[in-house]
Amino acid sequence: METSVTIGWPDAMAGFLGWARVEKGLALNSLTAYTRDLVQFTNWAGRQSLTPATCQRGDIQAYLLALHRRGVSARSAARQAVAIRNLFGYLVRESRLEHDPGENIRAPRWGHPIPAVLGVEQIESLIGTTEPPAGASERQQAMLARDRACLHVLYGCGLRVSEVVGLKLSDIDLQQGFLRCQGKGNKQRLVPLNRRAIAALRGYLTEARPRLLGTRKCGGMWLFPGTAGRPLTRQALWQRLVQLSRRAGLHAYPHLLRHSFATQMLEGGADLRSLQALLGHADIQTTQIYTHVASGRLQEVYRAHHPRA
């Protein structure tokens, strides 16, 4: 008997469709629909370098969400979910697979629209607005350096605006290339920093931040200090980003950069579980709105797939 290690998609499909025709007595129309749906799925899985043995539940969910992005109706996606679930159920019953990634799989509801995102070129234009113009004062240069560091953290790390303004100096490790942030529910997580984010933060910390603080002793613990010893407010960062985006001819806001981070990571092939960890989502259902999956460890995925890494 062919093992789960060696079985490929063509053999898996052929065996399942033969079983469905002979054992289940499926009608020709049903067999045709199964074949069409499974050809689409297995072609997609092949492009992701997935085999029946390596395909995981998250991969199937990512495929179903990818259908949504292509404009496939919820009804058609639900039909494909049934075909995929039955395929894997057959492989497990026939001892071709040990585990069933399709067990109880359902097509996700299309209840929420896919978030808008900025393209890489638009991100570059936005960051380009932080270059100081000729004749800019030292304070203007310092504020733009702070803005640049904020943008790199928002987009390069996918942080929420509340997480960015809540960062402390002790949360940043430029040597190791990580930052520690406190997310919802006071849960902490480590997020990698890409090279450009490290460079922007180093320049900001070396020159701009001391200039903005001046002789003030209060607020020294915050990465992005505001006034009266408090961190920069979410509203201030929001307003600053809106001003910069207008200069770039865009309509951007902090959470749009987080959406862009997530979408571009997934489009680059990052797996859903790693993205969930990077974004600090308690429930992977929240992450699934962005779609597309592969596998790999958190740091490797980030370095390999984020366009700024």
C-alpha cells in the first residue's frame, strides 16, 4: 500500500473518485463537480509545494479564503470545502494518511471585507515623505526622523498604534533585532525588526530623540516620548501619519500599515500561524481574513517573506 509519505495528489484524487463512483454510487454530475473542485485545490496545493501528507488544516482554510479574494461565492467555496473534506476523510480511512487535516473543515463566512492595503511602492512613497526638505530646522529634522522610525515599526513589525506608542526603550534590542511589545490583554510578544527598521531606530535614538527631549528629564523611559513625561499619544501619531500620507498623495492611517504588513507577508508565502504570532492575535480566525499559508519558523518566515526584511 502506498504510504502517506509517497502518495501524490493525482493518485489521491484517482483513488477517491474511484471510491466515490463505485462504493458511494455518486452520479456523473456529482463526480464532475468533485473532479473540478479537487483539480482546483490540488493545483493550488502543488503551487504551495504541499503534498497530501504535508497539507495542514490552516492550508485548507487559507485556500478557501483565497477563493474569496478571487470573488468566488460563499456557496461555491462551501461546496469545495465538502469535496476537500471528503478527499482527506477517504485517505485516512484507507490508511493513506495518519491525520485528517480536513476534519470538520468549513468554508469561512464572508462576513467582513478584506482590509484595504498599501502596495510596496506606496509604502516607499510614504516613508519618502520623512526625508527632511532643504532648510529644515533641527527640530523638524528630528521630528521627521521620529516619524520615519514610527513608520518602520508600524509597517515593518505590523504593530497596533497603541503598541507603538507604548514601547519603552527597554523593549528594543537592536543588537538581536527584536522588540518586545505588550498587546491586547497585556500579553507580551517578541517581533523581529528588519534591517531598515533597525537603521531608522538607531538614527532616531542616536540623534533625533535626544534633540526632541532636550533638557527634559521626564519621559525618558518611552521610545517615543510625548509631553509631561508621557508617551506620544495615539492621536498625535495618527495625525502625523495623516499629514505625511497627504504629502504622498495617499489616504493612510496606522492600522492600514498593519493590514499591509499582514497581507504582504501572506502574499510572500508566510504561514498563518506565524503571522498570528507576529500580529498578536489570540484567535487565528482573526488572522484568517488576510489569507494564504505556508510553513516555517517565526524568524525564518519574517526574514524570508517580508519585503523590507
